[in-house]
Amino acid sequence: MTLPEEEYAEIAADAGSGRVPSRTRVVAARFFGTRQGRLGFALLALLFLLAFAGPLVAPWSYTDMDFSAFMRPPSASHWFGTLQTGSDVFALTLRGAQKSLTVGLLVAVVSTAVAAVVGSFAGYFLGWTDRTLMWVADLLLVLPAFLILAIMSPLLAAGRLLLFALMLALFLWMVTSKIVRGMTKAIKEREYVKAARFMGVPPARIIYRHVLPNLASLLVVDATLNVSAAILTETTLSYFGFGIQPPDVSLGALIADGSRTALYAPWTFWFAAGVLVLAVLAVNLVGDSLRDALDPGAGGGR
């Protein structure tokens, strides 16, 4: 096996200074060496900071109503204006961003973890384990996810964010699990895996120590892409009233409310829509840069 010239140069440079570079360090150097990587990371960090630290300095809470300011444009007292109820749009937008980003991260972690476990066990054991797990994946692939989530929306009362994230994750792992299954079948034939099996290492430990680390690049990129997919799915469900339920709020619910008044009160729509676009753009930039950093042969690179 030969190393890419770029990686060889980095390792040679570190070898000259007497240090042995770790893979994490090489990937991080590649990631922050690209303009889109730096931009995506900075944008995402800024959104998280704004969503979770912004309410600490905001003059209004998302539950407050100013009965002296209905449908007012942005001003010194209401930075993003107010709704027809007197609610502060800035506070509501930050609350919606909190919910959407939290749902996106939870769904990405859960769906990628399920895909890794199901795909690796199916590909390693094959036989009835493979047939059963892939039958479940095929079944979920043909089910109408949006319809099922809409039917179960009454269960998503306020405070059930975890249940909502789990339901979204239930429909986002199947395709990745099939990719993991195929790659696991190839990895299990390598010499070091055969040696571990011959020495009596339990299958679960082989999968954890030897199979999944070889799939880390795929899983990290998949998790990143699932964040934006989950945010958009949550927003779509909330737009149609099937997502996060009142009195809580999400970006989708805000966009749905703001679309009715966007023509004569654009601040009720465009701030929430802008945050959504920035969040998805930042996650996609980070995902693309991670893919290029983990797999320089994919085409991006520096």
C-alpha cells in the first residue's frame, strides 16, 4: 500500500522534527487548511454561540410578550422586531435555533451509531443475522417516513425532544448501514482480523477494535451530513405542524408563522429563514471539508 504524496510529505516533515504525527492531527491540518473548512467551522461555532449564549444577553425571553409592541419592525428594544402577539422575534429565533441544532446533533449521533452497529454486525456475522437486520432496513426504507411521523405527532408534546429526535433517527440509518455492511465484509477478510479471530478474540470486540475504526472516515462524514438532513426534516415537519409542538418553538414553526405575514412584515420570516440557511450551509461546508480531509483522493483537498 502506498501513501498519497500529500500525506507522505506531511509525515516526512514531522519525521524531520522528530515527531510522529497522529491521524487526527493530519486530518485536522487538512481540514483547517481549506478555506471552506475554516469558514464552515467558524460559521457553525458562531451559530452555536449565538443560539445558546445569545439568550443570556437578550432583553426578552421567548415566552415574553410586549403588549405595547405588536408587529413592530426591528428597533433598539426589539432587535429583530415583534410578532402580532408581541413576542420578540430575536428571542424566538434563538430558541428555534437551539431546538433545531440540538435535534440535528442528536439525530446524527443516533442514526450513525445505529447504522454502524447494524451494518457491521450484518456484514461480520452474515447468515440469519445479516438477513434479519437487512430485512428490517429494507422494511424501513419502503415505509412512508413523513406519514408515520405525522401520525405520531400528538406524542411530541413539549418536553419530548428526545423522543422526536429518536423518531427522526429511526428513518435515517438504513442506507448507511448497507454501505457499512459491504465494507465490513471486505475488512473481515484482512489478515489482522483473521488473526484476531484465530486467537479467540470475541466477535463483538473484533468489530469494536478492528472493524469500526476502519470505517471512521465514512461514519464521521455520514454523521455530519445527517445533521443538515435532520435539521431540514425537523423544519419541514414543524412547518406543517407535525414537529416540535407549542409552547415550544423551532425554526420550522417560526418560518410557517412568518410566511403568512412575510409580505408586509418581512422580519417575521426572513430572520428565521436566514438562520436555517446559514446552519445548513455551515454543516454542509464542514461535511465536505471533513470528507476531503479524511479521503484526499475524493477530489477536494487543499
